[in-house]
Amino acid sequence: MLKEIIELLNIKKGGQYIDGTLGGGGYTRAISQAIGERGKILSIDLDPLAIDNFSKDKLENVVVINDNFSNIKEVVLNNKKFLLKDKFDGIVVDLGLSSAQLEDDERGFSFQHDSNLDMSFGPQIENSTYWIVNNYQPSDLERIIKEYGEESWARKIAEHIVVYRKKKRIETTQELAEIIAGAIPRKFWAKRIHPATKTFQALRIETNQELESLKEFLPQAIELLDKGGRLVIVSFHSLEDRIVKNYFRDLGRSENPNIKILTPKPLIPGNQEIEENYRSRSAKLRAIEKI
């Protein structure tokens, strides 16, 4: 939804923006072009892979920082020399995985590769997916799979993981995916989605503490916006979207609201975009303007 994002950001020539999740760099490149050489973009990503890939572009109006977007105020403070002003004309965050992450066969974001059980966004992450899978109590495994994966077979999956790991440690993504698939009767498998998809999502969220990061980010982002500045967030599952929706709603309903909701209902990809990129099917875009 690049077109919709750029339109909602209402980009100004010479403006100052933050891309909180650099990823493949698509948003940063588009904003960089739109603001011109007098503008500035602060682009953040926790994954060194994203930083390394984007560094080849060498855009003069962009500074790239390896950090978590939940530390956005600290990042801004540490990069004041690069910036034009203390406040920003727009901030965008895309909470999805990049293609580079999914295709990295050294990590376990996708079970298309037989990778190590490492779903961390970067070396700063303290949690280990391997540790979670092999050491969490059955009740904790069931909880995160049910809550973060919204998986109705959470208990069975947790039971199968625990039984298997008593025989040997679970080492790879394909090993784990087969255990999960074995816990769900084949007649309940979705047609186009691997039965392990929801559990892998849950483990990734737990590993990176993604929901907590989002909650920490939101009030900081509002504070950093200039008057008339806009915040655009793209989420990919209902837990993220609910956090964003409720936060925006509560701000808008406060006694002295300082935001205007630009998307009463979230924007979703059109059929053509979904055909071109099936992973975009679950995306939801919400935006606000600071008043």
C-alpha cells in the first residue's frame, strides 16, 4: 500500500520524517524522493540485514539507525546533529516481515528453509526462539500460541512439542513445523496456509516482544509529531491492529484530543495488490494527524 501511505503522510518538500521500520527500504526511498534534498529522514531497523542492504543506496537525506523503533525518542535525541528540527512532519511504521528476512535461510522466520530456530530481529534481542521452544512450560507455550497466534489447536500443539522435546531438543524450523502439523488433524488444515503458520507467528512475537514494543512506541511517536504531522501504521494481524485502533480511539475521545483520526476504518490492500503479493492480504493501515 505504498501509494496510500505516501498520500496519507501528506509529504512536504523539505519536510522531516521517520521510517520506524526500514525493512526493504521502499517507504524510505519514496519519502526521500518526495521531500527532496533539503528534507531529512531518520530510518530505523533492529535487523542488521536491513541496514546492510539499504546502505548501498547512499541517499544523502537519509540517516539509517540500527535500533528498535520502541526506542524512537532516544534515537532522535542521539541524532540531533542530522535533523532539521525537534519535531517531525510524519512517521510511518510497517509491522510486517521483509522479503529479505523471510528468504534468509540462516534464520527461522519461514519453514520454507530448514533453518535454525532463530526468529530474532537482531542480536540485541534477549529472548531465544530455540530456548522458548525447548524450555517453556507447557502452559506458557499454550498461552503464547493461543494469544499471539490465535491458534485454536494451541493445547495440542504445546503437548506435541513437549512430548517431542523429551526425546531430543528441537533444532530446526522444519523439525518444528512437522511437529506442529502432526498436532492438527489434516482435515482442519487451511487450504493455502501451512498448519504451522500461526504458531510460528506466535513464537516470533514472543521472541521479539513485538506487542510490547508497539505499545512503547505509540506515545513516543505522538509526542514527536509536529502540529499537522501524521502517523501511519501498517499492521498484519489482529493483535497489532487492535492495539493501534484502541490507542487512536482513546486519544481521539480524550477530554482534550490532540489527534484527528484519518482512517475511521482501516485501509486494506486491493485485489490487484494481493494477487501480486499474497502476503499483503492481511495488512491493515491506520493513520492519524496531530492537531
